[in-house]
Amino acid sequence: MLSRTAEYLYWISRYMERAETTARLLDVGYRMSLFPNPSGYNNEWESVLSAAGVIEGYKNKYNTIEQKNVEDYLFFDESNPSSVYNCILNARSNALVVRTSFTPESWLAINKTYQEILNLKEQQFTKSDLPDLTEWTIEQVNLFRGSLSSLLRNDGYNFLFLGLFIERADNSARLLDVKYFVLLPKPQYVGGNIDNMQWSILLRSLSSFRAFRWAYDGNITATKIADFLVLNNNCPRSLSFCIQNIVKHLTNLICSPEKVGRIYNNLKDLNSKIQEEKIETIVEYGLHQFVTQFIRKISSVDKEIHKEFFN
Amino acid sequence: MFNEMYQSESVIRNHYNNINDWLDQMTSKVILEKNAEAETHFRNIGITFSTNNETARERIIPFDLIPRIFTYTEWLRLERGVIQRAKALNAFLADIYNQGEIIKANIIPKEIIYKKKSFEPSMFGFSPPRDIYSPIIGIDLVRTGPNDYFVLEDNCRTPSGVSYMLENREIMMRMFPELFHNNRVTPIDDYPTRLLQTLMSLAPIKCENPEPVCVLLTPGPLNSAYYEHSFLSDQMGIEMVESTDLFVEGKYLYMKTVDGPKRVDVVYRRIDDDFLDPLCFNPQSVIGIPGIMDVYRTGGVNICSAPGAGIADDKAIYIYVPEMIKFYLGEQPILDNVETWNCEKEQELKYVLDNINELVVKEVDGSGGYGMLIGPKSSKSSIDEFKTKLSTNPKGYIAQPLLDLSFSPTLIKNQVEGRRVDLRPFCLIGEQAQLSSGGLTRVAMNEGSFVVNSSQGGGVKDTWVLAE
């Protein structure tokens, strides 16, 4: 496989994953804006922008944080590299180059999405359309992921999934980084309305709200949520699940065992730590520090993948 | 005036009877639906193109639902004629880059060969595998009568359009399967396999691999034929590379892969000569693979088509193709050339200027239907404009009579109307010479128009060759 092909495949699934994350964040923001909140909903939109990692870009463009602008910025804005629109455009222009390396269905899934978002952008969208837009995005991404199931299980497949899980690990960790404080033990407020709401934001934005209820019995507690999102291997967006899958798709690569070995060496400490650690220990040590370290590690693995395989 | 479907106003040609019945039972509603379906399909698969005046959205070529049909006998003659021509063109290239017999025999003057920009001096004395310079040749043909075909031009470099030929058939089979039950249409979907076999049969001398590694070299996604590049490499199962994916080390060419360098034996290039090797052709070029020409000349890789193959489809050389056929093959040409006046010659220029109202004037280096004058259809001011151009730069132009291109039934706003068509079949020459069982039919969608180019409002049709 051409190095460039591997790189483009890797980025296609990063972009598609990012499109979904951005859409989910928008959905959470929209939901929160419908709830009465004494402190006003603006703070939520701000944390949505931070979690999407685009708060600076937004503030360069707009002076105030307003729902309409945030929606537009996150969904359609061409100057926002993580907007759903840009993610889809980028995924599509990469797919155009490597369409021969995956199935016609995968290409169709991406190209149809692209055709539709061009139409959506041409139409004026109104506030009530937002749930439709986010739902549409998630549907399109699922269509793309589904199309991958008929792919040959070769290196191309593994690069696609490496991209997906690197992106997801980064997205999940950044969301935790923005919201880690709601998971810190605060005895006086446990079970209070505000916490419930914050927890629900966190879980919904990781599409894990209902899954959490199935996974854990009894009361919702900060510790259980932290455990779910960081260490639970059944949760497809937990940090642990992402790391496991990065390791899996990395070691499944057939090309160049030395390169795989070098990257694996860098990852294995984090992997074994996350598999063995107890959530209490992590919280005690500092959830924030843990997440920050995690983000740094993922970014260094991403750099190594680029250096070893794509150059 | 020749109509492909109607023998006379009331008589349908036999091989169009089924299509006529089919058209009769199609309602406007179905036509609308099927047109929309075809358009959506072409957009979805991404078979789009860009024109010189670029707009934001990619365009698709209008697709006409009514196929253009050849009988087996009609096709047999075309097949022999095109293969004959393709062989002669390759023989010509082998000759002028080596002994130059055709020049010594005073058939073609040497100035018009060796002074041309498309002539490549670095090819002198080198013979590519099997002496094939141009393994894929697209010949543009028009028809003016039952047995009258004329070659408008030869395309020996990197002819495009074959993906339309294949996709037009795919969409027709998908939308109208019943048509293919009732008509015995020769399949064309083995074209990519044949193309790959052709490329593999042209492995360079130093290749030891029984299954030579072929790649398709594309200029990248901005090229208007990019869809075709990815389509063909996909169908052949070979890598589509850009020049940055390739590099020369020692005496071989390699591509950069995730497992390290991998040797490449045959490059099916879809980029121009100028951008192949900055060391050899265009030092200003930022694209290209430094050193690839050295590897080529020492038998480490084959480049298809060969650098310098473009001289064979030069509009000034075109005039001599019938002579080439006689000279190299000892045969009479099966397909005719269009009478052509070379404005470079004083007498011919005079004739052209005197008769410009009846002639088509073309730029020697023009393509895509740009920069041409159709005398009988032009205003006095554009004729005057061309007269000035001709007088100041006669070398840049040729002239031909306006041919009465055949009409093919075409759906225009749900009505069947006659529109003019041409044909580009694709000839492959490697271990054997063969012609695609069909080709790309282009249709001038505007009433009365003679210009079939997609950039000028042309459309395409599925092209059928009926089985024996």
C-alpha cells in the first residue's frame, strides 16, 4: 500500500469521527438550551466550543456566544477546521484520492454525504433544524462505518480504524478535560440537580447516556461515570477501549514489524496502566493530570504513525 | 444527411427496431425519472468534470438514454480500420525515432517532424518493449453515410473517455435490464482486464517479475480526467500514484509504500511529457520524477505511452497517416482521412482564405472544441478575425471541409430529435492488437450543432455493438 494512501485512509476516518463528535456536541448544547438554568445557557455553549477545541477560532470571529452563531460555526463554517461541513469536505477530497483502496459503498457513503451537505448549506437553516442536522450527520457517519464492514481485512482497514480510534481517544479525552471537574467528589452537592445535568451532558456527548444505565446498577455517582468513561472496556468511547483498539489495529498491521514495534513500545505503558488501574487511584492522583497526560500521549502516537508510515 | 436510426422518414433500420418499440412505450414520466436517476448516479459515483471556466460545483456530462447501435458487420470494418491505423502509427514512431525510412523515401518532409515540439529528441535510438510507443490509441471517427467513415483525429498520448464508455453501459444495464434481454449487445466490461494485460505485456527488459507491477500515474485530483484515473486503476487493481509517490534509486523506479520501497515495472502515465522528468524535460516543473528517463532508457521501467509519442497525433502529421499505412503495412487504408489543408503551405493557405466560408479551421494545438471556426455557421466578424489569425500565424492552423456528421435519435425535452454524433473507440496494442467492443459516442445536444465536446454542451450515449 502506498504511504500516501495509508495516510489518506487514516485521515478519512478521523474526519468522519470528528464530524460525529461535533454533531453530538451540538446536540448536547441544543438540549441544554431547552432546560431552565439559573446561570443561563451561555456557559454550556462555551464548554461545547471548548470541548470541540475551537473556542479560540470562534472568539476571533464572534464577540458574543450565541446559540445561532455557535450552531453555524460548528456545523457549516468554512473557517472552522472542525465544522461538520469541513470534516465532510476533507473526508471526501481524501476519499476521491483513495477511492480505489476501499469499497465502492464506502465511497458512495462519503460522496452522497458530500452532495447532501452542499445542498444543506445552500438552504437557509433555522433553529428547529438543528436536531435534524445532527441526526443526519450521525446517520451519515454510521453509513460510512457500516460500509467498512465489507472491506478486506488488510492494512488499509487497519489504518482506517487506527485513524478512527486515535480521533475518538482524543475527542473523548478532550471532553473529559473540559468537564473533569464535574466528576470530582464534592460531598455537599452529590446527587444535586446541577451535577445530574452536568453528568448527563458528559454522557450524552459521548453517546453513552443509556449505555451507562445498562452498565451500572444503583445510584449515579461521579466515580461510576468516571470509571465508565475512562476504564470500562465495554464502553466504545472510553479511553481504555480506544487504547485497546489502537493497539489492536496497530499490531494487526502486516507491513513493517519494526515500525509497529517502535510505536507499540511507546504505547504499551499507557495501555497496561489503563487496564490495571482502579478509578479511585486515578481520581486520587488527579483525573485532570491523568487526562492531560493521556492527550499528550495520543498526540505523540499520532505523530509517530505519521513519521513511520506516511513519510 | 445520414441518420443512424431512420433509413427514410418512415423506415426504421432493422437493428434499431427494438429500440424504436422501446421508445414508443416509454412515457414522458418514465423518461424524466430515468434521466434524474442517471444524473444522480453519475453524481454519486463522482464521474464529473471541470471545464476551462471553472464554477464551484463539479459538472456532469449530459447522458442521453437512447443507445447508438452498430451492427456486427459495420463494426468489423471499423475494427479492422482502427487497428490498421494504430499499427501504422506505432510503426511510424518506431521509424522516426530510429532509421527514419519514411523520410528517406520522401513521403514525409523531415522539417515537419523534427521541428515539432511534440517530437522528443531524447527518444532517438531507443526502442521501447515490443516497439510499442502508444499502446492505447483513441481514434475519433465520424460517419457521413452507410459506409462512409472519416477519421477526424488520432489520440496517441493519453486518450480519455473510456470510463464514460464503461459507466454509460453500467447505468443502461441498471436502468433498462429488459433492453439487454432483447438485444444481443457485446459486453465491454472486460476492457480494464485487457488494458492491464496490455500493460503487463509491455514489461521492460530488466523486469524478472512474471507479473509485472503496473501503476497509473495521475497529475492529481485537479485534473479533469481524475475520475477516469481512479476508475481504471480500481478496475485493474493497480496503484494510482502521483509523482511524489515515486522515486528513482540506482537503476530502478520505486513507489513509497507502508512496507518501504516497492519496485515498479510499468507506468501507465496520464500526465504530459513535460511533467515526467524535470531532469530531462522541464527543469521548471515541480512535479515529475527526477531520473525516471534514465531508468526508462536502461530498461528498468516502461513508460506508456512513450515520451514523444505525441508527434504521431500532431494535426500536421495526420495528413500523412494514409501514406504511412501504405508504407509500413503495404495495405490500403480502410478508414478515410478528412481532406485537410495545411495552412503552413502558401498555396493551401490561399485556398483556405478564399474558401473560408465553407471550411472548418482548427488550431494545430487546440482541443476540446476551443479555438475553432466553423465557416458556414459563423458571423462575418468571426470569419474576419480568423482571416487575420491565419495570415499572421499560418503555421498554427489547418482547415477541413465541414462534414455532415450523422444524426442519432436523442431525447430532447422528452421528444426524440436527431442530433449529430461522433465516436471514439479505444484500441489496445501490446502482445496483441484489439479494439474495445464499443466506444464513446459523443452527441452535440444543441440543435444544428456540429460540436460534440463536453466543454461545448456535448453529451454522451451508450454505444452498442450487436453480437453476430
